[in-house]
Amino acid sequence: MIHIIREHATKQQIQEMTEILETYVKLAVDVKREILAGGGAMHADCEAMLLEDGSRQEFIWGADWNPESQEVTFESLINIRPRQNNRSLELQDLELRAKVEKITRDLLGSV
């Protein structure tokens, strides 16, 4: 199940977001609105939910969250954006990575 998270996630939301992949959650993080969508099998599904919710694509970046280790990783197909100087699956801009990590930790951390 995919949830849009606007404030700290509940344990139930985290459980529902890990139903498909079990050990981690695929995320799309809107660094402008400071919200995220998590769950499902693909980052693009999370991204689509944020776009439907009013986010703009240039502010959405893909990441993964491991609830057990509380680790954020930054690889996703939705991150390949030559027009925004990101030519890799991995989010390369250190400032953007820091924003994605902070938003993720604030919304999903220590549940």
C-alpha cells in the first residue's frame, strides 16, 4: 500500500508500506512541500501519487527507507534527470540528498 505522509508516520502506516517489499520502502520525496509517498513496488507509483496530490516533478526524488536500520539510500529510476544535472540512478547532489534524508527521517524515523 502507498501512503502520502505529511506528518510523522504511524507504525501501521510503516507496516502497510512494507507489505510488498518487506524489508524496505520505496519512496518519492517532495523536497519543496516536505512530504513523501511510500510503499508499493516502484518509485514511479509513489511519484504518481505525489503528482496527483499537487507536487511538481522537478521537486520529487526517489529514495528507499529501511525501517529496521533507519537507513536512507538514494537510487531510483525517477532520479535520472539530465535536465536537472542528475544523469544517474543515484541522487548526486549532496544538498538534495541531505534534504531527502532529513524529510525521510522526520516523517518515518524511529517509529
